[in-house]
Amino acid sequence: MAQSRKSILIIEDKKRNLIILKETFNKDYNILEARNGKDGLEQINKTKLAAVFLDVAILESDDFSSLKELSQKDVLRSIPVFLITADISDNAISRAYSYGVVDVILEPFNMLIIERRVRNIIELYENRRQMEQLFNAQTELITNQNRELREKQWDIIETLGGALESRDTESGNHVFRIKKITNTFAKELAVIHPEYMLTTEKIDLITHASTLHDVGKIAIPDSILKKPESAGRLTKEEFEIMKTHTTEGCKVINSIPSFRTTKLYPYCYDICRNHHERWDGSGYPDSLKGNEIPIAAQIVSVADVYDALINKRVYKPAFTHKKSCEMIINGESGAFNPDILECFKNTIDDIYETYYENIIEN
């Protein structure tokens, strides 16, 4: 099937010019005509064109409004517009060029030169269109592939976090809840404290990275990790071993070379290492203070403490929602960033009703 011919629009009220241009290009293009700028605009808006010829006299008569509209709609970037004029010194030419006219055709016409110039420019625009289409298609493909890869990474991380959970807690769905609470706190912080520059992408990364906050517990012996309350509190030596789950988590993350090049890696690393740091420097493993602690780890630390307080553990009973909130706000579980405590106060009742009320007996 033969390829459909493209069209050239001639906006011209001089019959002689119209006839010459039609005879030159009608063997390869459909020729469309317009006698004024308004009619020309209507045809440009509804027809796929290879080029437009525009008489400067018509352009001046409509006070360049047709050319202004084409420029504002970015039409002149995809369709070459040739200005027809008899006066090369005309100020209108400079004005037309400023709006994006691609070339000027002088009267009387030298069609041997004009035809070659017009065809070359039409070909140039077509090649550029094809290159842009190819570039856009490749960009979309890469974007989709990156999205798919990122989602697979997140799925793997959440699966790993869920598998490790069974060694650590009796409450079930701990990783799921930490993820949801982290996301809620981060979104609230982004709204009330924009100075932390928590973009949607950063919030997504922090949320997914939170599922690996305790991955280092894979290196902690069960005799310590699951030591029951009846056996007494952890000894000083046992607690020192327990504290190493922060740095052991970083070792686990670093053991996957390809993971270190992902956007998710620094958030996972910061959260693993620093989610037990405290605002006043009393935490571990590095005794960081204030905003020396990465904001991702600060957010997860509050979520983690709340979930630990409100759920039963082998080493303690569950506290009520009210008591858990009081302990966090009053600093009984360590000092936290006042900005994140503000987020905690704003959202924790809704969090409790959504994720805890139906599964916890107070």
C-alpha cells in the first residue's frame, strides 16, 4: 500500500505566487490553501503538515497574531514555516524570525533554489521528528525497565525482612507495621517540616528500606534474641552482643555488591546502623546526636519503639496504646527529634485504630 502523501499549506493571497508554489510541489505533496491567517491557523490545527508558506503581508495584516499563536503552542518546532516577502529589509522579517520562522523566500521566486532549500529543511525536520520519537520510545522503555527492576528489588527486600521476622518477634506482621508507620510519619514530616526536603521518591525509599531495619539480627544467637522474661534481663555482655545487630545489618547489606549501586542502598544502610541512635546521643552504635542521625533512621526509630512497646515480647508484656504514647513522648524510651514527636502526636491515634486496635487486647 502506497504511503499517504504529506501536505503543504500555502497562506497567500497573491494568485501568481500561489500558482508557482503549487506547480513546484504538487507532484510530491498535497497542496492546501488559505487566504488569511485565521483560515491558515484552522488548517494547521487539524492537519498534519510537512511545511507552511506564509506571506508577510498577511502576517502583518493580522498583527502577527497567527504566528504568535503557533509559537505559543510550540507548533513551529515541528513544522517549518517559510516567510514570503519582496523586501529583505522589512522589519517584519526580524520579528517573524523571533517567533520561529525557519527561512525567508524572496520574491520574485527562483524556484530551483527554493525547491532545494524547502525539501532539505522538510527532510531535516522529518529526521528530527524520527529521532525524537526514537529517543522518547527508548526513554519510556528504560523508565519502565527501571520501574520494574525497582519493584523487584523492593519485593525481594520485603520478602527478606518478613523471613527474618520469624526469628525476632512473637507479634507477627512487625515488618509490615513498621513500613506503614514509617510511611505515615514521613509523609506528615514532609508536610509540616518541608525543610527536611522529603520528596515523594525519598519517602518511598525510606518506607521500603525500613523493612530491613533489623536484618542484622540474623547474626544474633537465639539464646540472646529470644531470651524469655523468666530467664531475667539480658546481661551486660548479652546486651552488647544484641547491639551489634545494627552493624551486622550493614555487613549483610554490603555483602550484595550490586545493591550498593541502587538508590535504596544508602537508606537501608542508614536505617540498619542508626535506628537505635537517640537525639541526646545516648543511643548506639555511634552515639550520634541530633541531626547527625540520618532522618530516615530517626523516623524508623520512633516507629520501631512504638511497635515494640505496644506488642508483647518474650522479654516484656504489651503496654496499652496510651501508656506507649506517654513513654515515647516523656522520653522513657529514649530521646527523639521534637519534629518527629510532633508527627507522632498528629498521627499515632489513627495508626493505632488502623493497625493495632483489632489485634491487641489492652
